[in-house]
Amino acid sequence: MDWPSSQDNGSFWFDSLPQAPNAKPPDRLPYQVDVAIIGGGYTGLWTAYYLKQHRPDLDIAVFEAVTVGFGASGRNGGWCMGLAWGIDGMLARPEQRQRGIELLKAMHDTVDEVGRVSQAENIDCHYAKGGTLNVATLPFRVQQLKEHVASLHALGFTDDDYRWLDESEARERLACTPNHGAAYSTHCAAIHPARLVRGLAETVRKQGVAIYEQCPVLDLEPRRVRTPHGMVKAGIVLRATEGYSDTLPSQRRQLLPIYSMMVATEPLPESVWDQIGLRRRETFGDGRRLVIYGQRTLDNRFAFGGRAGYYFGSKMKPVIDPAEPLLDRVEANLRGLFPVLKDYSVTHRWGGLMGTSTTWRPCVSFDQTRGIGMAGGYVGEGVAASNLAGRILADLVAGRKTDLTRLAWVNDTARRWVPEPLRWLGVKTIRAIATRADREEFTTGKASKFWGPLYARLIG
Ligand SMILES: Cc1cc2nc3c(=O)[nH]c(=O)nc-3n(C[C@H](O)[C@H](O)[C@H](O)COP(=O)(O)OP(=O)(O)OC[C@H]3O[C@@H](n4cnc5c(N)ncnc54)[C@H](O)[C@@H]3O)c2cc1C
């Protein structure tokens, strides 16, 4: 792919950084490092962070094609959430339930771990653990969500983790239209994503990790890293490229690049927030399949997003044109839920890539013999998950056998996606089914009996 010459990823988050990114290509690369990490997002940087804690003696280098946080880590919705893709599916299957519970507990702890490290390392990422609301915007979802909370309680979780909020309590927290009640989880923090990733880079630099920006790696290969600026020998090479993994020829079709799109409003006056809520900076979504997600930023903007599309041939757009029509739908969804925003403008429109494997759940793997490892496949839910994945990968590389290295993500490798045009047709079909199911539910107010279950079966 042609990496852009500009380092601006187009997001509100990059625009609101205290200092605009200004990376330079490396003058000179080292001859050799112990560990080379490809990708300067959360996964790469968390892995470097924990690896340096376990093995301060290791020479670690991160290679980033553009600038730290250029990818999803510097442009996401800022939900640091105690859940990850695939866990709900595991909880639903008796034979996988125990492993699902272990993962869910680990994800709960991870939200606190991100807060702990941010505080300990003075990373001012606007962390606010206000929890998250899954709002029933359709009446039939009330029963579904209540049952979901009850099923989590039956597994040993309590009101301190998940609870049902009736309509008045839910509206007090978030006055969207409509709101029939909400399932509330305490395990989510709102963050400023770009501040987290840039702060993390600063932290690992201070620990002695070298970060080479404007330095794309040409492939994932054992024992070496090739870049346009030269080659570096490496004992271990780790892939942390998520939605951009197709840029590495040996990794083609491992992770499907799917887009998520976001908008941010101008700062809104307190009088408007009095009508909307989110006083504790809770994040929120609703049960639709074409996922939506929102947060109130520290400077009182609405940051709101929705899952979007896939381009034929896994085409990767490094930056999304603000005029992209998919963004119109995201903005319309926001305005539809909050009519009070009619007099306020959207100041930023952007999008980015997330990575999805054929298992639709994250994976962390390490092959000691080849010295190659990787983590990713978060399907757009990687803010907290990348911290857990980074801790697991660091343990695997350091040869530590821990509770984390026994989690179900470890070596849960997926087969590759099918070649085109089947891949495009498959994704389009899944998306069409999701759209159909959502549309039917919003028009009839009833659960989709055919398209809904079909969608659930297809994505496991
Ligand atoms: C719009 C949007 C909203 C999202 N919202 C949320 C959310 O609210 N909550 C949540 O949990 N998740 C969310 N996600 C997903 C989350 O942001 C990602 O899962 C997470 O940031 C992945 O981190 P990463 O480090 O693995 O990948 P990335 O942050 O994408 O980092 C990969 C890096 O690798 C670099 N790179 C790629 N190829 C090469 C190469 N060949 N050589 C060198 N460098 C390379 C890229 O430039 C990039 O900086 C969202 C994603 C998007 C796009």
C-alpha cells in the first residue's frame, strides 16, 4: 500500500493532541535487535511495555509505517471496554463456558489495568470509568437485555458488574429517543484514544524501547525486518499491524480490513448535556447489528461512530475522505437519536480500519522455533483487548507460564479468508443480512425471526 506523506489520520483525536505528530524517517537503523515489533499502535506498544517490565535487558524496537497511533489506536471510539468479540458466543456454549468466563474476568481486570498504568505513567488519556449502557431502543430488546443480565448473574457475576436499569433510571443516564431501559456494565472507561497511544509511546521510549516511525516493514519474516531504510536482524519478530496486516505479503487474507466510521460534534453547552446525560462519561450503544457507539469527550463533544464497510480486494484507505457517504449515515444516526443536536454542527468526520479473522475473535500466538509472534483480530473492540493481548504476547515471548498464557486466545489461530471475489461477496452478504435484520426490527418493532438468527449463525 502507498503510505501517506501526511501524518494526520483525519480524526478529532489527532486534531486535539497537544502536539501534532511530526515523525521523521530514521537516519540510521541498528544492525540487530532482540525483538522487533511491526506496528506502533496499542498492540505493539503494550507488548513492548510489558516485555520491558519482564526483561529490561532486551533490545526492543518498534517499526511504524507512518507515526505512532496513525492506525485504529489513534482514531477509535475511545471505549476501553471489559468485553471482547467472541466471549458472548463462548458463554452461550456449555463446553466453552468456563474458558469464556476466564476471558471475561480477564477483560474486566484489563479496564482497570489500563487505568492503573495510565495513572502510574502519567499518561493523561482522559480515562473515566463511567461504565457502559446497552440501550433498548426497541421495546422487544428490554426482555432480551434483561435475560442477558440474568444469564451473566447465573454465571456468578453480580450487580456490581452488570445490572438492568429501568426506563427512568436509564433515561436519567442517557436521554436518547427512544430509550426503554438499558443493560449497564460497570466495566468500561471512556478515554481519549490518541492521548493513550502517544503517551504509551513516550513511556516505552523512556524505558529504552526504540521507535522507528516513517519506517514501513516490507514483510513478516523470521529473524529479520526489511524496510526501505535498510534491514535489521532480529531474534524475534512480532506482528502488531491489525487491519493493515495485508501490507505484509506473507500475512495476506489473515485479517480482513473492515472500516468503522466516526463523527465528532463541536463542544456542546452544559444546557444540552443536561438534556442528554452521560454525566459520568458513560459510553453507550444499542443492540443493532451494524454497531453504533458513542461517548462524551472531556471537552464536551459528542464522539459517535458506526461499523461500516469493506472494499473489494481488501483495499486499505489510510485516511477516509470526510465527504465519504458512509459517514452521512453515521451522522444521521446520531442526529436521529438526539434531536437536541439539530442546531449544533459536526466538526470532524473520519474512519479507520479494524482487523477481523475468520474466527471473529482475537488471537495471540508465538512460535518459539521461528521466533515469530502476533496478536490481533479484535473486530473493532481492541482498545482494552490489545492491552490483554500485549500482556499475553509479552509473557509468551519472555517464556513465562501464567494465567494469561492459559487463556483461550492463545494459539487460537484462524484459517485465511477466501480469495476474491468470494471474500467480497461473503462480506457483502453478511452485511446485507445485518442491514435487513436491523431494518426489519426498526420497522416492525419485533425481533427479526429469520435474518437475525441467520446473521448470528454466520458470525458465530
Ligand atoms: C473508527 C474506529 C473506532 C473504533 N472504536 C473502538 C472502541 O471504541 N473500542 C474498542 O475497543 N475498539 C475500537 N476500535 C478498534 C480499536 O481501535 C483497535 O482494535 C485497536 O486500536 C487495534 O490496535 P492495534 O495496535 O492492533 O492496531 P492499529 O492501531 O491499527 O496499529 C497498527 C499500526 O501498524 C502500522 N503498520 C501497518 N502495517 C505496517 C507495516 N507494514 N510496517 C510498519 N507499520 C505498519 C499502522 O500504521 C498502524 O499504526 C475502533 C476502530 C476504529 C477504526
